[in-house]
Amino acid sequence: MKIFGRILLVLIFFSSTCFVSTSVQAAPKSFTLDSSKIYHYATYGKKKTSKTTYRYHTLYRYWKGTKQQELWDLQTTEKYYWGSDLGVLYVIQRDVKKGSPVSAYNTEVVGEVLQTSATVKTPAGTFKNCTVAKVRSETVTFAPHHGLIQIRNAQQRVTYALIKVEKRK
């Protein structure tokens, strides 16, 4: 039995080292929100601002907003999904490159990635290594480990932005 265990360990080690590429590839970006934090967003209208705070609901594993909204934040090995019950759902590739498509509801291509290493400033702070995409008439910005942080309309007015990130108590 000891020999079988040693052989199994050697096979596991061999299989894990044998197929390692000599070229180093960067891991795909992780855009998912950090469940140990609380995210505050603001939606700007013509005259008034609407604010929403999202907290991760650990029992049901989803983000719940202060006005009973839900925030969808899902990541697979290939794609990142971000949306809300307001009807918006963006889908981008995790190994995103300039020119990569941005989809709505995983089917209809609605835009393309303009930049993958932008530095973007929001009321919540400055975010590096952001992915910026043109989606219809809006510019949408995703930050690693924070998801969607900003949407600007065609007139370059901020219509949605991350305004504060705080540690969950």
C-alpha cells in the first residue's frame, strides 16, 4: 500500500510539472467584488442623485442593495458577468484584450473593449489596470476586484459611479 501511495504522488507531481509551459502567461483578470467589503454606488440623473449600497448576503450568496435591488456578480474561468435588476447585464471575457466584445445577456454584442490598463478616478478613489469598453453610447469601466466602477454617457457625464468602498464590519 505504501508503494501505491508513493507511485500516486510521483504521478501527481509528474503530471503537474510535465505540462507547465516555459512561457509565463498572466492570469485572467478577476473582476468579482470582494465580499468582505461594502460597495456604495450613485446614479446621477438630470437633477437628483440616487444612492445604493450593496452588501454581500453570505447565506444566499448574492449582493443585496439598500433599496432591495440585487447586484449580479459572477465569474467563470472564461467570462465575467455584472448586472443589476435594473435590466443591465454586461458580459466580458476574463482574458480581455483591446477589441474584445462586450455582450449583453451573453448573446448580443453591444460594444468592444477600448483599453485594458487604464487608470480611472471615481469618488471612491483611483483604480489601476481598469478595462474600459464602449457600449452603445456609453463608456463602461471595470476595475479588478471591484467590478463595474463607472458608466459615462455620450456627453461624458457620469451616470453611474462607485462612490465609496468600506470594510465590512
